[in-house]
Amino acid sequence: MYSKDGENYFIVDAHVALWDARPENQRNIHGKQFIDCFYDYHRNLSPESEVWPYEEYLYQGGDRLMHDLFEVGYVDHAIFQPAALGEFYTNGFGQTEEAFTLTEANPDKLTYNHYWDPRFGETGLTQLREDAKRFNLKGCKLYTAEWHGDSRGWKLDDLWSYRYLETAQELGITNIHIHKGPTIRPLDRDAFDVADVDKVASDFTEMNFVVEHCGLPRLEDFCWIATQEPNVHAGLAVAIPFIHTRPKYFAQIIGELLYWLDEDRIQFSSDYALWTPRWLVERFVDFQIPEDMTEYAPLTTAQKKKILGLNAAAMYDIPVPAELPLPREEPQAVAVA
């Protein structure tokens, strides 16, 4: 929990990972390219005091995650959003077994989401059913630009993707997190385009589609989709670190999201271990839209509380302590004629 100026904030870090990008797990040059691109994001958007040595960045491990998130990072609950990347890493990039074991040991602090790839056809559907039961899945993370054989990406509205979404819905997996943001070397930029979100959000109205990285650099496209699809949500992973290096750019991002979506459909995430949550939480609580950006309204404490944790808690049925209500809004004075 984070406290500042008499206000307490329940923090849900809605997008974290345990990964292994060490040389012995890199299948080919693309494994090194991928983690090097991650590290460039990390060191270029972080305060100098928060930059990790490269060797530590390759693999963090469960003990460090628990320390960085829950001991010093203010996080009350975190949600794993793993990526497979089996074409680049021998044992996969996201460490499924380690993350799930950690979740089983700390169910009050961690939720484990898994992944699927519709290009695996019937075999993958069988695996999805097994994974849903084993992991007790409420959500998943999809990586539409992931390589598979000769394929360098897929779309949410592909025929096989619909088969997987239909199966997920039958299994009670209702929270679909999708990487729709900046490209990562060597993945193809266009495979992360947000356009395919529109159709599936219309056709699967009982599912939540959390667009991670809020579609950057396609923020405008994302906002136009999300404003007409009430089950489309914005994840702030990658967007929120700009609060340090380019605060006006972040003000534009959060200002546009609040204008089009409102504060009920925006979720905080550190994208650990790309970044650590402590400084992001502190900066966001202190952040305010610059006064010269008059097209955006000021950020309220209630909005910050929803974004930092209450929205994701509601989506995943995470208990919120009774002493952490939203601040009461003062009634508006009525003019007397």
C-alpha cells in the first residue's frame, strides 16, 4: 500500500513477468535482440537511480520480484502476463513454472495469467483446456507479433483466433490482455496494430480486452476504438515511464485516455522487470497535468486510486480492504435565485 498526504492507495500491478533471457536460454540472435531492446527501454526511460546492470536484467528470479514489488514497491497484488517467444528462447522467455509456483505460494499477492497461440490449431485448444484447469485462469496475455515457423504474426480476428476466444469464454477466461504497443526487435511493428481489437470486442461482449501499452504509438486509433467498445480497457505498461523522461507526453497520453475512456477503464502496471513499481507509483500520485495543457482536466485523487489498483481489482475480484474507499465527492452548491 502507498500512503501520501493522508490518502491510502491500493496498488494492483496489472502486468508483471518473470523472464529468463540469459545467454544459455537464447535460442538464436533474436533472443539477444529482444532482451537488448527491453534493456534500451529500461535504461532510456528510467531515472538513473533505477537502472539495473545488464547482467541482472537478463534474469531477476522470484525472490527479487517479491522484494521489488511487495517489500519496497508498494504493490498489494500483481498479475503475471507472460510471453512465450519459443522461437527465440529454448525454455521460453516468460518462466511459466516459476511464476505459477510463486503464485501458488502467494495467492493473496499474485494472480497468474497464461498465453495461447491460435496457430497451434487443435493441439493448442487441447492445451488451453488443460491450462485453464491447472492454472485456474481468469485471464491470458496474447502476443500477436510472436513468430511461429514462417509466420511472423497473427490477428485477433483470424478464424482460429475466434476458435480460441470462444473456447476461452466457455472456460470462464474473460480477461484478454493483448500486447498492442511499441514493437520490440526483431518483431514486426504492423503485427501489433490495434485494428483487430475492434471486431473481437464487438463479437465477444462478455469479455474484457485490455490493450496493453494502450496501442502506442497508435494512441488515437486505440481511443477511437475504445470509446465505442465499452469492454476495451487501457493498460499503462510502457506509457507510464514517460512520466519521467517526457512528462508532457505522458500528460497527453493520460489526458486522452481519460477523455475517451474515463478513469474506470485504465490500469496501472510497471511492466516489471522492464521497470520497478516504486518510483512509478510515487511519480503518478504526485503527477498533475501541466496548467498550460488546458484541453485536459486536472487529475483527481479518485481517478488516481482507480487507475493504480481499484480498476484491476474489480476486474479480477481481488479483495480491497474496507478502509480504502474512494474519497467522497463534495456535493455541488446549488445557486439560489
